[in-house]
Amino acid sequence: MTSRQDRQLSRRGLRASLLERLRTSFWFLPTLLSLAALGLVTLTVHLDRREALADLFPSWAEDAALDAARALLSGIAGSTITIATVSFSVLIVALSFASQQLGPRLLRNFIRDRANQVVLGGFVATHVYCLALLTSLAALESLDGAFVPRLSMAGALVLGLLSFGLLIYFVHHVAVGIQTDTVVADVRRHLSRAIDAFLPDEGDEGEGSDDDATEPPDEAFLDAAGRDDSDVLRAGTTGYVQAIDYEALARVARRGGGRIGCPVRAGAFVMESSPIVTGLDVLDADEPEEELRAAFSIGFQRTDAQDLAYSFDQLVEIALRALSPGINDPFTALTCLDDIGAALARVADRPFLPACVKDDEGAVRVVRDVLRFEDLVRDGPGEIRRAAGSHLSVVARLLRVLGDLRGVARCEERRALLEEEARAAAEAAFARDLPAPDRRWIETALEEAIG
């Protein structure tokens, strides 16, 4: 049967891809708040016309108060839209800074920051509320004479004060949010959630055992070289695979009485001609191309819906940019390396996704490309090792991290991989003409890592 991991990923996959598009947008939440503001105006005006709760609010002089109410609403509406414009400009400056210092792919973390969306949405909603109430005043005057809706005006004052508070909070939030430590901590939190969603707990048993996770894929179904179109299903579009519904693929294969291959995984880049399903010639049923294509979500960027490596890559990107000659900030690289090591320690003894997806009767239905522990080591500590250069402090910290991981991992294959990576890091440092104290420093760090 399909493992608990596969069931979780199938549920999260395509749905999470859509939710990610909504979370990483500046229009969705402000639109909802604006609609809520329109509903609030309708409700308060209705209550005012029925004179409900009238005794709770001060009375207004009929003629002068109506003009004052219009002036007050116009002032709040104009100031809030001005503040929204200034806040958006400040946010753009912060995004530009983050893009230059930390990497353009981290901009999505700022865009999907709920606080930024709430602040901008609050300003827009207050503006919409005041405009709608201004329009209602004219209608109320024609119906009820010089009538000032007390509850509605109180709502406008409250929203205006809340907007002022949001502005103060927004300035503080942006000032804190663009700091490197804050960004790294935010990425670390997203990575932690991705690990819990992507991999089972350490004590989880069943289909996600180490034996299944390390089972080599059947190359006959993954290799699409030389196959004709009757045997493979091609992507038909260009972009990154964001999510795959493996349960849907298994259902199609079971209905056809065979097994199929999935040579791509979430995070892979595909072209229109890239094969995404192979082995269709073994199915007895007609090729259900539309049903198979619906199991793949392909977009213009990677997401963390099913792509655990993407969350690791964000920390790696910050570290590599910090080690570049243009920025030369090894302390940020050390912070990222510690977080990468902590994340790898959480998965060092966890079984990864099995290469085979089985149906409820235990028959293999899908053979797929899967993420492995060595992939994370190669693209994480391995990339930092190759970029460390003359930063011996980074090399020494890398050796310590790899040594800690060897102490956590119980699988001999993974321990050997980490030892090999540690030796490669030390050899790269020894290749340079190091002074005797620096050489002893690295030698000691290597001995502690592999000892």
C-alpha cells in the first residue's frame, strides 16, 4: 500500500501548490479585508437606521455634524491611502535590499509574510470603509434628512486609529525583518515544517523503512531515452514540477494492470518535451493522458509543497552569497551552516521516500525518482565546501558539523558519506599553502570529525 508519507504528500501536493500561490500574493488578503470592510459598512449603516446602540455613542448636531462627518471620512480615506502608498514604497526598498544581500529567491518569504499583507490590507480596508460610508451618507441624507450614522462613524474612527497603530508596527516589522538573523530564522522555521511534512517521525514504521527508502529504482521505467511517444507522457509545458499526486498515478497504473515510471520529482525543471511518465506501453488500458497530467502541478518557480531540497537550498543560497567576494560575510555563512547541520541532524536517521509506490495489495505501481540523504549533503555542506575558499573558519565549522552528523547517524552508508565529505573539505584546505597553526587547526578539526 502507499506509505503514510505518500498519502500526506498527495493531500498536500496540488492543494498546497494553489495555497502557496495565494499566500505569496499581495492582493488576496487585502481583497478579503476590503470585502469585509464593505460588509461592515452595510451592517453598521443598517443598525444606525434602526437606531440600534444609539445611546452608546455621542449625538451629533444635524447640519454641522453632517459636514464634519464628511470631512472626517475624507481625511481618514485620504490619509490611509497615502500611508498605504508610502508603506508599499518602504516595502519595495526592503525587498530590493534583501534581494541584493540575501538572494532574489528569498523575496517570496517577504511577500508571503502575513504581517506585511495584513498591514497593507488594513490600510486599504480602512480606505474602502470610509469611501463606502461617504457614499452612504448621501443616500441617508435623501432618505432620512440630515442624519449622521453614529455607529458607522465610530467604526471609521476605530479603523483610523488601528491604521495608525499598524503603521508603527509596520515600520518596526520591516526594520527587524530585513536583518539577516531574522531572515535565516524564518527560513529555518519553514525548513523545520517542511521536514515534519515530508518525512515521518524517527519512530515511524511501515512502508517508509530504510530498506524501502534505499531500494534502487527500476531504470527500465525511469530511463526514457530512445522511447517513442506511445511509451512516454511528455510534460507539454515548461517550468518546475511543484507537486505530484503519486496516489493518482498508482490508481491509473493499477487500473491498467501494470506499473509506470516517474523520472522527475518535485523541484525538477521540465521542458515541453521532457518525459514525466514512462512505461505506458505496459498498461492494458488506453493511455489516460489527461488524468496523468492532472497529477502534476508545474509552475514557473519551485515551492516547498513537496520539495524538501528547496527549503535547504534557501539556506545554502544565503551562505554562498555571504561567501562571495562581493559580500564577504563569513559569519552569516557560519550561521547558515549551523542551521543546515541542525536540519540534517533531524533527518540523518529518518527513512526517506521509497523508490516504489505500492497499491493496497502490495503490488508496485509507480517507480519514481526520489530525494535521498546524499542529495542533501551534496547540495548543502558540499556546496559550502566548494565555496569556502580561504575562509578557514567556515571549513573548521563545516568539519565540526559533519562530525556531529556522523555521531547522530546510525546508518553506516550515511556515516561513510559524511566522513568522505569531511575528508574532501580538509583536503581542499590542505591544497593551499597554510601556515603551521592553521594546518594544525584543520587537522584537529578533521580528527574530531572522523574519529
